[in-house]
Amino acid sequence: MSGAKAVRVANGGNPARRLYDHIGDFLFEQRLAPDPGNFAFAYHLLADPNGSLAQAVRALTEGGIRLTQRDVESLGCDVKPVSGGAAVKEKADGLVAQTQMQVDGFHDIVVAMRAETEDFGRDLAASAQAMTQAPGAIPEVARITTEMLERVRSAESRLESATREASELRSKLEEARDNARRDPLTDLPNRRAFEEAYAAQAASGASMVLAVCDVDHFKSVNDRFGHAVGDRVLKTIAAALTEACSGHLVARYGGEEFAILFTGIEKDAARVVLDTARATVATRNYRMRENDAPLGEITFSAGVTSSRPEEICSTVFQRADRLLYAAKEEGRNRVRAD
């Protein structure tokens, strides 16, 4: 069943079971992995058989052509894998931000209380010493004052501990928020961080150049040498891009795909910078760490385009992605700009 036919068939019935069956048929016929993202894509496609997504799929699949995973990603169906996932994620982000604010406020209060307690403690200690040394001092008053001083010093100790704990909690929250926007393998910003950065730059009115890079024949690297070697290749390319594109945002967008957000330079200059990184990667002699066996040539292809006023990130990304695929069709290991 082609994608176009699947859309037409889905239009013939409304029951949830029928839709569920068509989603499974669609993923099987298109040879797409039954993961949550693809399931969500199929749901949005088949639940609205006359929508813009369905029309795009029909255009791509007429004649029996199957969708690729990249087609699914590039069609721009920005859905979450779990029903209500966007709302849950937004709520979670809000709770983290609220907790961060509360911890910051608590930290400031504790610091202020500690400063006031220290001042009071110093004054009380001076008064206690003066009362003890004064002629005719009343022993009971001196004793009470000494006990108060001990209690103040105990409170100072507890406040110091509370201040330290508040600072540690604030640091952990900041680290958690940063980790949510960072790729654990390459330590680069992830897709979410990239899209947030694009939105922030767009809101400021800055001109931007967006590039998309994809490792050539990466699947064959994993197939021949294993995923551990593939991971090392990704880390090597991440390092090369970061070094060559210093001062600009380099992110791991997903899988073997990287995205770069250039600001403050023109498209031609960005293309030159990226081509330098491409040449650096292509000319290295890659070998297995375990036995020094050669890995063969490792290269990447890239597409580069400038953002236009009021364009959202996905629109610019898709344009760069099309240029990337043009570079691959022209022979790979090259940078293509519009």
C-alpha cells in the first residue's frame, strides 16, 4: 500500500480501531520503524486525510515510492510521540522554572538572614563582654546574655548550612536545565537548544545563516565497525565543526545530523568556514583504536542558506536540508549553498 493509497483508505472509516489498523499498515508498507515519532506522524497523516501533510505525502509517494525516515522528519510534522506530550513537557519546564525561582528566592532570604544574625551576634557578644567586665554586673543578666549568644551562634551555624544547601540545589537545577538542552554523546547543544537559539536571534532581528550537515554513508560505518566506532566518528566530527565554527552555535540535531547557526557573517563566509571543516574531516586518516585498522574515508555533506525575515526555524532548516541532499546527489563530501 503506497502512502497516497493509505491516506485514501483511511478516509473510508472513522472508528478508532480502523484508524489504528491503517497506522500499522502505513508504517509496515513504508518500512518505517514503529517508534513513537513515526506512529505520531502516521496518526496526524491518516487522521486528517485531506490536510496539508497528507497532500505532501501523496505527492511524494505516488507511483509506489516509499517514504524515507528523512522524508518523515523533513515534512515538518512537529508532533510529540505521546498524546499530550507537548503540554506535559511545557508543564514540566514551567515547574522547573518555578522551582528555580523559589530556590533563588530562598537562597537570597537565607543569605540576608545570615548577615543580620551575624551582625546581631557581634553586637550581643560585645554587650556580654562589657556586662561581664563592668563593676557591679548582675550575674543572672550576664548568664542569660551568654546563653543568648550561644543560641545565636548555633543559629548562625544552621543558617550557614542552609545557605550552602541552597547554593548546591540551585547549581543542580541549573545543571539539570542545561542537560535537557545538551546532547550526551557529543556534549553539543541539542535540537531543542538550537531551535530556542534561533527563535531568540530571530526575535532580536539578527540576520542568520543556517547550515545542515550529515555524515556520508554513516550507516555503513555502524554496520561494518559497530555503534561504538560510529559514536567516536560523531564525536570527531562534532569537535571539528566546533573548532572550525568557533563563535557560532553548533548542535547535534539528531542521529548523524548536525546544524550550525551562524550570526554576524554572510552566507558566503559561512560556506567557506563550513567547507574548511569539511576538508579537515575528509583528509584525516581514521583508524580503529583497538587494532589500528583503517576505517576508510569519513566525510560529510552540507547545505547552507540564509534566513529571511519572519521565517521560522523549520522553514529555513528544510531549505538547508534540501541543499544538503543536492550535495549528496552531486557526489557527497561537499557543501552546497543557495
